[in-house]
Amino acid sequence: MEFYWPASDGEWFAWISAAITVLFGAILFFAPGLSMKLLRLAPVNERPEAFASVRATMAGFHIGLGLSCLMFAQPFLWLALGAAWGFTLFGRLISIMSDRGNTFYNWMAVVLEFLLAAAPLLFAFGFVS
């Protein structure tokens, strides 16, 4: 099986979104303490369960979905990646509105999550070829 390289601009947008997803997952996986500080999370007394949750739930999902998109490059995988980032964006917007999360950090995350959701969705739905 040969690794597939994108052939069009739309494919590159989706591919880059998947690559960033894998990179984000790898950072969460290999540096959970640093990741929690960057994400503004603080476990009580540096509990090992917190690091296990970061590695398992957060990192595993990002790495698994991102690598699946990069290796197989199928339209439904691009839809899944875009939907995952879209619901991440939706959750952040709900938090901004209901949890007093109207901060610069959250608005920068909204922009990043919007771009990571839009890139694969625009390609999967045929708006960018």
C-alpha cells in the first residue's frame, strides 16, 4: 500500500487539517503535563489518572482519527474529521456563552477550531476541489 499524497488544493486543506490533528494528539500523548498547562487545565496534586485520561481520551482520539484520514483519504473520513472539529467548536462557543468564557484564549481557539473544521468539510462537500 502506497501512502497517498494530495493532488488538489482542497485535498491539501483537508490533509493539513488531519496532520495538525495528529500533531496535536502526539503532543497530548507524549507531553500530557505541558498539554494540560497549555489547555489551562490543572489536575489536583498531579494525579496519574489525569495524565492517563489526557493520553487515552484526548490524545488517542486525535491520533486515531487523524492517522485514519491521512492513510485512507476517504470522503467519509474527511466528514468525520470536520464534524469532530465542528462539535469541538460548538462546545467552545457554548462555553463562551454560558460559562463566562469570553477570553482572548477562547476566541483564538475558536478561530483555530473553525479552520480545522472547515478545511475537510469544504473539500468533502465539494466546495473546494
